[in-house]
Amino acid sequence: MRKYIVLYRAPITAVERFAQVSPEEAQQGMQLWFDWKEKLGSSLVDLGMQLGNAVNVAQSGVRKVDSDIVGMSILQANSIDEALELVKNHHHLRWAKGAEITLLEEMPIPELQG
């Protein structure tokens, strides 16, 4: 099994999105996450969390930056195609106009393998 990082991208943060909906709509949105977690079972390594307060760190210093990455999860699957099937119809894609998912495959480094 390989691990995959799922980055949820959107033009607004979760805090901004929740401020736009009723408590009932917010609860329905959370239920979609619980349903997805149940559907994936052991393929979902870490449901993740919303992300924010992005900073870039470089030799020249640290600076606050804007980021459209609003959350993350970690999956495991046998292949990138299998991982794509797990996120292909993810409810995040309907969460806000312009919402996207970036899927990154963990690449082993043979020299660091035991």
C-alpha cells in the first residue's frame, strides 16, 4: 500500500464558508465528512483537519502568504488510480465554486528504506 496526501483547495477558508451557511447546513456538511470516512474505512489513514495561517520559510526569512489549501487528509491505496477513485466524486468539489483536490503520492526513498 502507498500513502497519498489529499490537499483540499478552495478560494475561501472553512471559517468563511461556515459563516455563509445556517447551522443546519453546516451540520449537513459535517455529515458528508462522516459518511466519506465510513465509506473509505481503512483506506483513510487520517481524516485530517482544516488548514490556515500559511507561512513560507526560506533562507532569506519567513513570510506570511496566501494559500488556497484549506485542508488535508491522508489515504492509502495500491495505486494512484485507486486513490483517485477514492476522491473522484468527493463532496469538497461541490463545497465552493473553484474547489479542487490535489492528490500527492508519497514517494519512497530507497536509500532510507531499512
